[in-house]
Amino acid sequence: MSRTIREGAHIDVARSAARLFLEKGVAGTSGDEIAEAAGISKRTLWRYFRTKESCVEPLFALTSQRLAEKLKNWPLDISVERFLELAYDFSKIDAQEIEDGKLVVHLIARLEEEPALLEPFFMATRMTEITMAGVIASRLDLSPTDFEVRLCAATVVAAMRIIDETISRAAVKYGQIPPLAEINDRLAQAMRRASTLPFCDPITPRPR
């Protein structure tokens, strides 16, 4: 096999690793099994991934990137509640994104039992935090490097993470799956409560 990884193969590896981790646990899964499931050589796997746990990083990262794209398209004139309602309309989300979301939910639900997954998860959370700082700065006409903007982004993303963890565990472990409207409401309220800057309401652009 080629020593280079084909375009799109990183996410294929991540999906394969996620399924194996969920089926067999991280400790019970080998790098060789991940490589075989993803259709690449063992040599290629270790060329591009430093550990077997890091194989799921592209899946967490893709989820973060998809959220980032949604956040970047948040119109100034609508509230966080309306934004979430529009952004997470499942009738407008493709099947692959939904399937990836399910994998991520199950991985998040296993974080307590599988602490090895925390590093790739928090790497993606950091990416979301950087994006959130940009969104807050854009809405409030500030710099994304301002301390107050970075602080607000950090607290908001932490609140979002707690909501994700809570809902994921309840859904996977206890079958408690709230309606999408309730999920969006809980997420919006968490963002509002954690926010240290007033970016959740509609914004009127400042005159130039």
C-alpha cells in the first residue's frame, strides 16, 4: 500500500476507530484492527496518527468544524435561540453529518469510562473556543484577542460542553432523548448563563 494516506482517509480512519472503540473499548482495540477496518496499512496508520486514541481526533475535529461553519453564519439580527433553531433543523442536515453526530454522542457518553478519549475531545473543544471568540468579536465589533472576548468564549464553550456531555450520557445510558427543541433551549440557556458579554441577543451594527 502507498505510504501516503488518500484524501478523506483521515475521517474514514476516525469513523472506523470510533466504531471499534464503542464496540470493544479503547483498551480492547488495537491499531492493527483500526487500520484493517479503515482499509489502510498499519505503517500508514502510524505514519499519520501518534496513538490509537488520536485516531478519533478527525471525527471530533470535523464536528467542531461543522459547528464553526454554523456559528460563522449566525446573522447579527437574530437571537441565539433562533440561530440554534435554524442551524439544527435536521431536515436540512445531510445523512453523513447525522451519522457522525451519533458516533460523537456515543463517544462523549463514554468519556468517564474511557479517559483516553478526553485528549482528542478537548482538542476539538479548543477549536470551538477559538471560533466562538471570533463570533463574539464579530457580533460586538471587538477583537477576538481581547481578554474579555476570550474569557466569554471560554465560559460559553465550557457550558456547551457540559450540555453535550449531560445529554449524551442521558441518551446513551438511559435512553432519555429529549426533543430537539428542548435540546436547543437547554443549549441556548446555558450559553446565556455562561456569557460574560451580551452577544446572544440580536445585534444592531454600529454606524460607521
